Amino acid sequence: MLSNMTAQSCLYPLNVVSDDIKKKLIAGDIPENEIAYIHNANTEKQKSELFDKVRSGEIRVLLGSTAKMGTGTNVQKKLIAVHDLDIPWRPADLEQRAGRIIRQGNENKNVEIYRYVTKGTFDAYSYQTLENKQKFISQIMTSKTPARKCEDVDQQALTYSEIKALCTGDERVKEKLMLDNEVKELRVLSAEHQNTRYEMEDKVNRFPQREQKLLDQLEHLKADRETIRNFPVDPETKMPEFKITIEGTEYTDRKEAAEAFEKAAFKFKTPDTPVKIGSFQGFDLSVVLHSNILGSGLTAVMTGQHTHEAPLIESFSHNLRRLEGALYSIDRKIENTNSNLAKLRVEYKEAQRIAAEPFPQEQELAEKEERLSTLTEELNKAAQEAKKNAPKKEKTCYFERAKLKKEAMKLSKQERKTPSKDKDKLEK
């Protein structure tokens, strides 16, 4: 295919066999001057010149790493194929590679991406790890229901014996690795399901108390509404006649009432404790001074069958309107309470349904756990048998080696002395 590409180009990730690739490409009738290494372009000017040649088709094959040919490598104009010779550790790296060719400005309507794996090697495990990472990333980025727990896949590792078994093509080890990941994922889902069940059961148990609280609130609001409806109505404003009592004095004039209200509100300085200062339209009127500096300062509290609150501001003429707004918006409060009650009952039924549902993948988890246990036992037995049948090596401790060395040196000295003694005997 490479020999028939004419002006089209290919990208290769750089690795230790790049020189061998180049030789094979030349053997496949691609001129050497049409093949380039990205790492030979060390300056921005050199990179710019190289990229221009790739875009024009003068360079037909460009070899490089994901990092070297990452962001800013705009050479897609005539690219026809990308060949991934190794497996990266991050899903983003695969996207980065594909992004070099699947890019606006490419003259080719159809492009090809080749990814190479080797049977009986670490490749399967690497792609399994990428898959697990991408699943978790996709759950977060797409707002799908994510697992609340996730093991750091960067910390997953194989023992040297497992890597050795992978290299020898032991299918049982590869199956075990796949099952390990699948069982871990299913266990996380099972734990998540169990946590959800506990949460739903808690909702079911708390429902009677929460429902009764809303029913009582609704009853009290309706009672207060009847009280408000019995207020005398001003024929001009069509609103209840204004009447407020501050420290025993009744006011119908708003200006006088505002002045009295302001004096009484700041007279008592007991923090976070409602202090009664009078009544508004027959409802007990209290003021709360908040000690928290992040709070709203002062809050007026009107108490009938239900409690009605109104945050206060600096202008007490406006605060009188706030008292009326908090009290006369009772129809909206009743509507909101009815809505909350209906919502609570719907959530209760849904919680009952979820709490009663079993884990949908319980059978799958049990089967895979059983198979994983069987495989683990088989591999352990195989490892023990291999260790048992392995040739035994004589072990010598450090002190024993020192002793043997000392004896060897002593023997060597004796052997050097022996020839001279034999020589004396011969002379005699």
C-alpha cells in the first residue's frame, strides 16, 4: 500500500524499531528522502519546514512519538493512514494520535487507522486497562451514572511471574487478568447498589415522619389563611387594614409604626433568640438578632398556627411591607407545601421499588468469582509444581563462603610449600 500512495502521507509513532521500519519502507520502493523522523527537527524553523514538506507530499512517511507529534502538528492535508505500533497508558494519547489525521483540512474523505497488537504478550492487558480508564472518564464527562468508587488503575500491576506467563502465551493467566478487572468492576457496582438500597431504605423509614410534618404544616397554614381572610379589608387598597402593636401601643399610621418598630427592633440585643416586641395583624411579632456575621442581621418572626419569617433591611417603612408580604403570600406557601408533599410521596414509592430490587448482575458476579477462584487455584498449583520440579541450586551463605575462601587460601599456601620440600628430599 505504501508504494501506491503517491502524494499521500502516513504517520508512525516513534519507537525503538524506527530504523528497522525505515529499512523496510525503503525496501518497499519508498525513496529514503521521502521518509523523515520528527525528532530530527529540533527547532521551530526545522519543524515548520518539515511540516510543509509533509503537507505538500514531499515527505510521504513521518515517524514520531505521541508527545513529539502532539498539539501543533498540523500536517493532515494529505494524510491517508496512521499506524500505532505501541499501546499508550492513557486514553487521551490514542485520541491525540487519531486527531493528527481526523482533522479539518484533510483532503482525503476516507482515512485509515491501524493499531497493532501481538498475541501472547502484555498488549491485551494494556488495552483492558485503557478500556477501564475510558469507561470511568466517559461516565464523568457524559453525566451518566458513575460508580462512587474507582480503583486507581495507574496503581494496577502484575507480578513478575504473571508477566512471564503472559509472554509464554498462557491463556489461563490472560483470562485471570480479564476476570480480575471484571470482578473488581462488578464488585464496585454491587457495593454501589447496596449503598443505594440502604439510602432508599432510609428514605422509606423516614417517610411517615416527614409526611406527618408536612401534613401538620399544611393544616397550620390553612388555619392561618382563615385568620387572614377574616381581617377587615381597606375599601381603597382591597388589602387587609394595616394594624400593628409595638410594646403595647397599637399603630395604624405607617410612618409612626415604622419608627416604633425600628426602636423596638434594636432595643433588645439577645443574639439568636426571638424577642417578642408586639403583634402584627393579630400574629405575635418577634425579632431575632443573628450573631453570625454571614447572616441577614435581623429577622422578623410572626407566629400563628405556623411561623412566618421576613428578613429585615435598613428601611423600616419597607420592612412593614415585608411583614405584609410574608404573611399575605400564604396561598403560595400552601401550594409549595402541597407540591412538596406530592413529591415526597412519589419519592417514597420510587424508594420502595429500588430498595426491593436485587443486584441485576448478581448471578454474573457469582459465576465470575467462582471461575476466578478456580483459575487462581490452578495457577497457584502450577506455580508450586514448577517450583518443585525446578533444578535445585546449592546455596552458600555469606559466612560459609568466607570460610571456604579462607581454607582455599590456606591450601594454596601449603601447595606452594610442598614442591620445595620434595626437592630437598631428592637432593639428599
